[in-house]
Amino acid sequence: MAVLVREHARLHRPHGPSISRQRRRAFLVLTLPAVILYTIFFVGPTLASFWVSLHAWDGVTEMRWRGLGNYALLLEDEVFLAAFRNTLAILLAGGLLVFLLSFALLLGMRAMAGRRFARSVIFFPNIIAPIVLSVLWGFLFSTGGLVDAALSGMGLDPPNWLGDHLFLVIFLGLIWTHTGFYVTILMAATDRIPRYFYEAAELDGAGPLQQFRHITMPLTWDVVSTAAVIWTISSLKVFDFIYAFGGTSNDLPPIHTWNTAVFIYAQTFGGRVPAYSFGYASASAVVTLVSIVIFVLLLRRVIRRDPIQF
Amino acid sequence: MVVVNLTVLAWMLVTSLREHREIFARPFDWPTFAWGNYAKAWQSADFGVAAGNSLLLVATAAVAVVIVAAPAGYALGRGVGRAAASLTLYFALGIGVPVQVIVIPLFVLMERLSLVNNLFGLFLLYVAVSLPFTVFLLTGYFASLPAELEEAAAIDGASRLRAFWTIMLPLARSGLITAFTLNAIGLWNEAFLALVFVQSTGKQTLPLALLGFLAKQQYSGADYGVLFAGVAMLVLPMLLLYVWLGRRIIEGMTLGAGK
Amino acid sequence: MRRSVSHRSPRAVAILMAAAVAVSACGTDTDGTEPAAPQQFTYWSMWEENEPQATVIKDAIAAFTKESGVQVKVEWQGRKVLQKLTPALRSGDVPDLVDQDGNSIRGAMVSNGQNRDMSAVMATQVPGEGKTVAEVGPGRYLDLIIDAAGKPFLVPYEALGYGIFYNGAKHPELATKAPATWDDFIAMLDDRKAKVALDGDIGSYAALWTIHALGAELGPGKVKELAADKTGQAWSAPQVRPALERIEKLAKGGYFAPGSFGSKFPAMQEKWAAGQADFLLMGSWAPSETQKSAPQGFQYRALPFPGAASVQAAVIGFAVPKRAAHAAAAERFITSFMKKERMQGLATVALNITTRPDIPAPEQLADIARQLTDKPVTPFYEGLDTLGTYPVEVFEPTHTEFLSGKITAAEFATKLGEKQAAFWKKNS
């Protein structure tokens, strides 16, 4: 299998009117089921919620027109802005850490015995109910808990983790749970790389880091960029883990830990006596959605490279 | 990381075997083997029927998602030109929409189709909601597959549909299995849509049963031992599935790419 | 999918027909004439099927069906019942009977006009008792269950009250000698070197202290006026100051048990039950939540909040959606459930306080039940939780800083005032 750049491949691609028509028909047949299903049950309701965002609506009675009023309010709403900042913090700082950690693990696990097992174990926080994690976190970080004990054992004065640094604690937890997912995806990609590439590199005297840089990274770039986009998008939907810090099954967590998903929930169904402000919540979702679109477009521009075929 | 995770898992299992009072007195300690926790959890939660529903729903929905998304992912991943690019973006956008926002319009739609409180309706929703992510994932996956085989097939006169079916699909097996596994796990934990769209207790899924179980634990005497036993009963099947399929993924990969 | 689309129009017709039948049935029902066809109604319950409350209600339903012939279709939805109700209210395919606590019903059904007026039910005779529903007990809680027009929207069957819980075995003298004023209370704490437990991570639990102190000082309804003040300056008024200063003293005096602001619920409540703290200001569910941690011989007792002339309470009860197709049948069931023999199980089996004072409360809640019958009731949280997201977005974050001793009473009043003004500007 030779290493080919796609530009090169394209030269050999036959062109002709009948083939391109056939290709177009095939394209339609292949994508149509997904497009239909997605449009009816997802895009339709989403567009409806754009419409809702221009109204005041409790979800039951008639909507009242507000025009852009909801949006004007949002930009002045400190609670929303703080939630938006948290979302960005998770997206950017969290993303950086998750990917660094994932690559480090990938590198560390390449030569490890029992890596299948290790990967399963790393993925495992993804399938655990957030409530369990939050209870565990509570025991670990509470005043006089295990972390405090460890710190004071080292002669340090432990801070009030859950009282003063709750967002940091949640942030660490998020990174911990999500890393497994990306390790899984990236590992599926690296495992497709034929072994003899590495064998050849080893014969040439390349160390693991060099192998990683010259073989793994370029050959998995497509998957990495996809993973980056997935992170962008899914980081915005982080919800359960933050919500689980709300204490009882009814209470919302403190507002300084909210991200936009929790904000939306709080404006609609969340809390002891829910607010049911669907118009306002929809507006905040639209703002979030539009910012992701911009970010994803930028991201794709930045990381676009010609994929390498092998 | 591996050690930390194993510790967490162990802690969860150990805690599920301890008495409530001891858990709070000493959160980290050896189990007292209170097997009764599991019996109590099983009794007080309606996990039986719910497990059946969840299993059926998640298995069919995850398979259906992959069946619908794979052709689209192939067409988008191997396609060039504006149509493919804009359609890719069209799907990508969907990943960012929080379900809470579309739930009311969605409910009105489902009500018109008489699909509320109906497992088939929930199945449709699960497929639709999982589509953006799966299409996105598979698009990236197909894009990274070698092109020569497909081109060889095209020169041989095989149609694109046949090229997809006979050549690309087997090649993409590991990607498909990954997509299936990730969707299955995601849907297994999905609670919000189920909460809104399922009303009968007989049709509820496991996360709903768990929510009810947690609420009950809280109102009528919290017992964290029983609570953890209940959670462990939900996590263990998933863990086994993952460990099992994780092996499959690797087999798929050796079949697919390891020539 | 194509299949379901092609079935759509006949189904729509069927729904329309069903709706028409329902509307006409509704018409006859309200006239009081019973249709000849076997009747039934749908009940979405806040309880899970195997909870004790559910078994009590199940028995009552069986008895009701036996005496009236009306079938009851129950869905044991659990606590999230109203989350399921909201979309259903939109579509119009609603259950005929739901239950939840008063404020939740108010938020989900009353604020959007989707509730039925319960005045008639309140005035109906309880079968075989010669008294109306309101007279046998639920009438006491009228203030908690009326809409803006003064009409009841709920028929309550359980009452929840607040108190300062303690272990009667550890502090036996308090039963006869409860501190009457705030100063007495603080002196008592000093005397016994007693600690107060608080799961301060839950903003609304922390708020209990300040809201109670303010309510005791200012009287009924006044705290809500403070919160509803558009300028937020009401918090700096001189009459508010004494209550805030009391709380400031409590906050800075080291009365809260260690960990009260650095743990995760229910850690502190568990510590209290295990004897590592002495007092817990909490609702009447505290005993059932902590019973598994309390050692043998633990006696649940509760002090009234010192200096308070009324008791904060909440109720759980039945409500009927406005568009319910079988409202009359549901209301008949409500009336029958108010019978002493039907409701009794809520106290004896489910260990709750019922809304009937002639049903003795379970022993561990006797103190709270006495408060509920002796004193006027005032809404839980002084009704602040009916102000949308105000508690969680405005009051609780600032208040937790105050109660954990990070800011003074004066700073609290100013900061809260500013946030509140911004909030009401946004929500006007």
C-alpha cells in the first residue's frame, strides 16, 4: 500500500457526464433516508424553537411576540453570561487538556501489555451514572475528606473544595470522564495504521515520540480533526455531571457552575418550581448554537489538511 | 488513570455491599458484604420490565442508526463538491442542539403522529437524535479509508452503490461497530426524552426506573448502599457489553485494515 | 415512517371524535347527571408504585371503584410527574387527576390557567361524615392553595412543616423548655456548646435560616414583598436589619458544624443523625430521610423556629387539569379519599402528616404536627420559590456567601438589592 495524497488520486478519477449523473443519483439514494429522518424529527423542531425564541412562551398558553427582546435581555443577563463563560472554559481549556491527556495515554499505551483491557477501563467513566460520580466526588473533596487528608498529610492547608472551588472540581471530573471517549476513537484510528510502518520506523531508529509525530499524527489527522469537532459540539451539551452536583434530585447546582445547557434546563424544566420560560431558553440555545457554528467553521479552517491515504 | 478508574469501579462495587450508616461514617473502607442491598434494590425498583424495554429499544435503535447513517456517512465522506460539504455541515449542526429546546415542538409533532407513550415513537426519536453525531463520526471515518479500492471498483464498472456495499462497508466495519457501541451506551443512559415521551410505567426504560428509584431512596429513607447496588446493576451489563464489543472492534479492525 | 403518515388522517379523525365525546361527557358531568356508560378516569401519580403512599392510594382506589363502579387508570409517574404533564397540557391529551406539592402545581398548571377550580370539591360533603372537605382539615391550608383570584386549585392530603430537629434522647429538657426567643435559642446553643448541621451546598436549605428569621421578624407575606421589590432597596430598610444581624451572628459565631459549607448533601444531615451535630432546621421529611443513619434510641423531636408566630408549611394534594375529560369522576374520587379511614394509612403506613387533624401524626413528627394545628401556616420559603428563577439566580448565591460568613449583613443587603434590581429589570 503506497502512501498517496488525495490530489494525486483525483487525477486518476474518471470524469464523464454519465458517471457524474450516476454519482449524483447514488449520492441521493445513500443520503436520503438519513436526511429525511433528521429533517423531520430534528431540524423541524429546531427551526420551530428559533421561532419560539422570538416569543415569550410558557409552553402551554399562546405565545406572545417579543421580537428580539429575549436576545437583548440575554446579553445583559449576568447568569447567562457566566454560564456562557463556563461553556467556553470547558470547550477551550477542557478540550486542550482532554486531547493532551488522550495523546499521552495513546502514546503510553502503544507498547503496553493488556492495552485492550486498559482502554476499556479508561472508557468506563462514560457509562457510569453521573450520580455515582458526584457522590464519590462529594466524599473525596468534602471538608475533611480524602483529598483534604492527603493535602494536610503533605503539610498543606486544604481549601474548601466544594464551597469555594466547585467549578474546578467539576471541571476536573469532566476531563476525567471524557478522556476515555477520545482515547477510544483515536485508538480505533491508530490501530488501522499498518504495523509495518512502525516496524520500519523502529528499524530506522525512531523513538516512540518520533513515531508518534511522523506516523501516528499525520495518518490519523482526519480522525483527530473529527474528534476535535465532536469535542466542540459535545462539550456544549455537558449537562448530567454538573446537574448531579445539585444535591437532591430536585435542586439545581449553584449558578457559578452552570453552563449553557444547565441554564437552558433551569429556564425550562429545572428547579423545585420550574420556570417554563421556553422563549428565553430557546433564545439562549440559539445563541449557543450560533457560536458553535462559528467556532466549528473556524476550527475546520484551521485544522484542514489534505488527508493522507494509505 | 487506569488505576484511578479501577479504584472508582472497585469503590462503587464495595460501597454497594456496605451498610448505609457505615458509608457515611467511613466512605472508604472494606465491604461488609451486605448482599441484601442487591435484593432490596431489585425489589424496590422496577428494573425487570424496564431492562427488557431498554434492551430492545437500545439494540434496535443503535442498529437502525448505523444502518441509516452509514450510507450517508459514506456518501458525504467520499463525496466531493458543495453538496457533500454543505450536507456534512447540515448534520454537524444538529449535534449542538440541546434536546431540552426542541422537546416541546417535538412533542406536538409526535402527538400528531400518535407516537407519544409509544416505544416505537421513542425508537424513531432515538434514531433521529443520534443521527447527526453518527453521520458525522462515520463521515470522518469513511473519508480516511483508502480510495484505491473504490476507484478500482469504479473502473471495473461497479456502481457506486455496489462499491459501497461490497467494498467500503466491510472495510468500515470497525467504524460501524464503534458507532454502534457509542450510540448504544449513549442511549442506554438517555433519560430526558424517555421522561417526556413515555408515560406508562410498563413502557419505561432503565434510566427512568433509576430516576424513580433514586427519588424513592431519597424520600423514604436514603440508603446509599441500596442506591449503589441499584446503580451497579445498571452499570455492570454495560461494562460487559463494552468489554465484549471492545474485543470485536479490534477483530473488526484486523479484518478490515490489517492486510 | 411512511406507514405512520398514511395512518395519520384516520387517527386524527379518531382523536377529534374522542375529543368531541369527551367534551360532551364533560358537559354532562358538570351538570351532575351521570352517563350510563361505565365510567373511568386517568390518574398520574407523583408516587412510585411500590412506595408506601402508593399502597395507601391503591387501597383507596380499590374501595372507590367498588362503591362507585368508576374505574381508575393509574400511571405511577413518580416525582417528575409535572415534567410529563407540561407537554401533555400543550397537546390537550391530559390526565384527569394529578398530585404534587402545591407550589409545583402552581408553577405547572395554575400560572398558565390550566387548572380546575376546586371550590366545589372543597364544599362537597365527605361521604358519611356530615362535614365538607374543607371542614375536615384541608381548609386550614387555604392560603397555600389559592390562585390569584382566591380560588383553591388543590385539595391537599398531606402537610409538610418545618422545624429545628434534634435528638430527644440527647436533649430531653428541650421538650418542656423550648427557647421562646432568638436570644434564648442562641443562649441555649452556647450553653450546650451545640452545633447546627446544614447541607449548605443546597442553596434553598441554607436559605431556610434567613427566611425563617425574616418571617419571624416581619410577619406573614412581608418577605415576599422584599423579594418582589423592583429596586431591591427594600433589603436595606431599617426593619429588615435586626433579623439579618441575628443571622450574621449565627454565621460568624461558629455555630454551624464543620463541613456545613464544604460537603455534598446529604453528608451533613447524615452527620447530624449520627450524633455529630445537634440541630437541623429541615422539613418534616427529615426523619424518614435519616432513619437509616440514626442510632437505636434516637428520638426525633423538633423545636419551633424561635420567635416565629406562624409555621412554614407546604401541602401535597390532588389537582385536576382544566381540560380533563373526566373531571367529575376524578373529583368524586378526591372527595372519597378525604374520608378518615381512607387517609389514615398516610400516617400509619407512609408515616406522613395528613391534612386531617383528627388523624394522629406518626410519633417522630408529633412536634411538627402540633405546630401545624396550633399556629397559622405560612407558605414554605415564604413563597419566594414561586418567583420563577429568583431564588436560585438571585437570593441563594448571595445568601450562601452571607451565611457562610464571607460577607456582612450590610454587604448582603446591598449586594442582594443590586442583583435583585437587575433580575426584575430582566423579568419585567
